[in-house]
Amino acid sequence: GSHVDRNSCTWHLEKASVVPALLAARVAGKRRLRKVPRKSAVTAAVAAAATAAKVAAAGASTIGAAMGISSALASPKNHKSGKRPKVVVLGSGWGAATFLKGLTEDEASMYEITVVSPRNFFLYTPLLPACTMGSVEERSIVTPMRQILRGKGQFLEAMCENIDTVQKVVTCSRAGIPSSPRAVYERFPEGKVEGKLTFKLEYDILLYSVGSEPNDFGTPGVKEHAFFFKEMPDARKVREKVTELFELASLPTTAPDARDALLSFVVVGGGPTGVEVAADLADFLTSDAMSLYPDLLPHVKVRLINTGDSLLSTYDRGISDKSVEVFQKKGVEVMGGYLVTGVTADSVSVRKMGSPASDIESIPTGLVVWAAGIKEHPLTAKLKASLIEKNYGISELNVSSLKAPTRGIVTDEFLQVRGSGGSVFALGDAATVRADRTLPFAKQLFRAADVNGIGEISMVQLRDLLQGASDEFPQLEEYAEYLDATVEVDGKDPRLKAVTKVFGDALERERVAFQKARELAFQKVGDRTAKKGAESVAADFAECDANSNARFDLDEFKVLLDRIDKNLQPFPATAQVAAQQGKFLARLLARGTLDGEVGSLQDEMQSLRGFTYFHKGSLAYLGGGNAAFDLPLVGPVTGPAAGVAWKMYETSAQLSWKNRALVGLDWIRSEIFGRDTSQL
């Protein structure tokens, strides 16, 4: 995000250091061995060129090689800048809450911290589905933000409407006092509304943690007739609606066919949220409803609709199969491979994937819960627009990254928003943390490999190019490995080739084994790259080589890089990722160096390592006391024992002892006394 002129800065290094290294590589080229740990001179030169390109285009300093931010360092009581930078935190979700929890009062005193959110509490979202029918009560899983923020800053209950990244100002608002005490009003109205209160806040550092919104994928009727499931009011509405439907169905005026329609419940989405909502609903029907509404049970039907063929697709296949088995025992119909085409007030239209567009099935229903995915928050689009304006004509790379279609705002591995100049950091669902794309550097990379300046590069040169640039652009690694295995080794001595193969294969096996073990736990930004497999990689090379001459010109090279960049993946949008990002930023700010200027961030980047995600495993409640754990190194664990472990983990993971006690008591209450169906 710094203002660097790429034409007058680093690319002079290409003639000074890269070209001589390339010439040296040509001399040493015939002695190159496959898959040995020492890189060729060409590889080293390309790596230098890639690093130089990134610095010149984006103004980034060298990425630190340290192993992480040491928590053992003593926290300075005074900020190194000699002032108290203004820190504005937008949001009250996992990222914001764990950031605030991670700062001590002494560390927070170095900054003027203000938290702005329309929600004045933190919500423990993993247990939100358990509130569907009251297995866990609402207030047991919320923590007031003022309690988290006590002694560290101030909280303002308001909605952020706009962000000016040039002036470093956020505009916030909320409704004022209504004209009548009985008036029903919107607390956070949009647009110009009478009595609306608006104010501005200046910032030096902005922590953008506004989360995401449910994605209806443009499906007709979803917004009007379905119940989203992302916030506490959503769970409350679903609970009230289920009770209301049972009470309506029990009336003597309700016909049997009408009872079937009223008590037809549809959950859309086969991810963790959809599965757990269906599980809690099924638990209620097979326990409490049996005693409360025994005559209505023959009319009850629960369906779980998923576009994919399997539930919990990101989990181990065994867990997906187990979830279907549990649901079948509970009487839940799992409709895998179905697409919802529309929702009305009393029905859901679905179509089997791959079937003709006219082959539509209508399912009568009294309730539709939509848990099919998320999309970026509307404020994110405004933030992107402001940053594009700030970077236009200054950094083509930042503009290109900000315009790329993503779920959230694009950040680097230090969670700094691209193009913000070190003043904006994003985390949680609002952020897409990923490595740099290679396409903006196509010309620079191509020149580094085109040693002869003929406008074409051979497969050997392409191999060396991809190997050398893979440190800076990890998405190139799989393609480099493919060429390393398929391109002939230089030299004619068969004994040399044999020795190379023996040692190269052994080193490769060790490298792959180490990498797999590491990826089970720690994941860097560059590790988030989809692996396509040798056949798909070979097809990419063949299709991008338009004239099939085993040589690439610049246009063909650009097409190849564009395909490779599409393999980049962000971290998953989970509470686990957001919480670790919040802790990372807390440790970063605790050092007392960041002040919102790019220089302070570059100082940290030179000595520290970027965000590393430690995957603790995935878990989901399946119903009937069963749960599923997908643990690193251990693998899938399911069954009643996993259900007990799930309850213990979710109870202990609460932010406060108060919440731990309340959640634990809720589990005991619901087991002994059942769920409360009172309509308050």
C-alpha cells in the first residue's frame, strides 16, 4: 500500500544482479541436478526478481523470517512513536473480541481504542444452532462487549456507514430517541431518516472485523420467506416459529393435509450450521415433542437439502456418512444433490442437479431455514471503492487485487488490507488472506527467464522460472514440481542421471512427508493453494501452449499464470480462524510499533513472521448425543463419546467463567427437564 514508483525504484536491480546471475546459471546449467535442495543460479536469480517485483509494485518490505511474534517480549508502556495512535475496531465478532481479550490493559493503554458495532455483545456462534429449540439458552452464549473492553477502551453501539481511507475517517450512525415511547423503530436505519444520529471518528489504525452476510445466491423468495441463521435473533425467530406451527397444527380447525404442510420443516445447507440446526430440531422432535405433541408426530417431516452429494464436505468422508446414518435414525430426510430454485410462503421448489430445468419438485413447508453460505458485508464494497480510489495511478497491483472477486477484502499475510498503507487490518469473515497473484508480474518474470531475449522461453527455462519464483508465489510450486519431474535433466552422462534420480527421489519423499505433517497443523497464507494433480497440471501446460511447440511466448505465459492464480484459496470462514487472527493482531499491536503508517509496518515485517493458522480440527453436533471430530493426525472420531467431548469443549471454550457455568447448566437442564416451548 505504500506509494512506490516501480519504474524508478527496484527494477534497476534486475540489470545489476539478476542478469549476471542468469549468465552464471547458463554456465552451470549442465551440472544441474533434479530435486536437490540447492537451487540453481537461475532459480536464485528468478527468486530475487520475484521479490524485487513485489517490493517495487506494492511497496512491501522483505517478509520476515522469524518464527513468530514472541509473547515473551516485555510490553512497553509507552508507544514507540511517542504518541497514542487512535485504533478504531469495527465489529464485535470473533476477531474483534479475541483481539481485545489478547491485549492487556497496559498494552491497550498505548492506544486510544474505540469499538463500534451495532451489536453490543459477543456471540459464541458455534453454539447458536443449539439455541434453535432451547438446548442452550440465548444469554448463556453472549458476553457484553463493555465487559470485554473494560479498562482498555470505549464502546459505541452504532453502525458504520462509510470509510474514508484517504482522510482516515469512519462515519457511523444510529437512530435517536423515538417520538413515542411505544413506537416501533429501526435502531440502525439506512439512508436519511428523521432523528438519525450521525458522527465521525478519526483513526490511525482501523481493524475491520464486520463479518459477512447470508448469501441467498439470488434464489427467488429466500429473503421474503426463509429464515436466515447467523445471528441471535435468527435462532429466536426459528424457535418461536416452530412452536407457533405446532400450536396451529394442534387446533381442531386444522385439516390433516394442512397439518402435514405446517409441520414440514426444511433446512437448506449441508455445512456445519445446517447440519447442527437440523440435528437440534430432530432432537426436539424425538424427545420433547413426543410428550408435548404426541398426536402430531405422524405429520412431522424434516428435510435437509444440500447441493452437494455429501454433508459436511470439508470433513472426512467417514464423518459425512455417519451424519447421514444418524439423521436416518432420527427420521430426517437428507436430499443430497438438490438445488433450491425458489421459496414461497408455503413451499420450496427444488431440482435435482443435472436434471432438466423444467424438472421442478414442489415441497409444502411451514418453515425454511437458510444456512447455505455467506457473502461479503455491504460495507466491504465501500471500503474497496475507497482503497481503489486511494491507489489509482499509484499501485496497479493493489488496484488489481482489490478489484478481484473475493468474499472479503484482500489482505497480505500480516492481515494488512492491500493498498491501505499500513493503516487498515482485516480479519475474520470480512477478510480474504491470500498470497500475491502472479499475473501482475508476468512481464517481469518473463524477462527474468528469457535469457536470450528472443521473446520465448523453453520448458527448461520455464521450470527454473517457476522454481525460483515459488518462494514468493507459492501457487507456482505444484507446476514447478511437475516440470521438475518431466523435463529432461541437462547432460548426457547416464550415470549422472541415475545418481540424480536416486538422490532426487529420496529427497522428494522426505520433503513431501515433512510438508504433509506440517500442513496438518500450521498453515501459512501460501499453503492455501488448491492441489490439482499431475493430469490437470499437464492439461494446463498443454492448453496454454497454443501452438504446441513446447515453448511459451509472453501471451501464452500470461494465460498460464492466470490459470495458476485461480488455485489460490483463502482461509476458511470459521470462528477458529478469526479467533487466531485476533490474537495475532493483539500480539502485533502489543509491541507498540504500529502507528498506521507504512514505515512502522515495514519495520515489523522485516523481523516478524506473518499470520500462521494452527488447525485444531473440525467438529459438529450430529444429533442424538452424537458428534463428529475431524482431528489432525488422529482423523475422524464420531459417536456418543464424541458427543460428550463436544459438549465439554464448547463449554470450556466460552470467553468467561460466567458463560461456562451457564452453558454447563443448560446442558444439565435440557437433559433432565427438557426444552421450554413457552411463547413469551
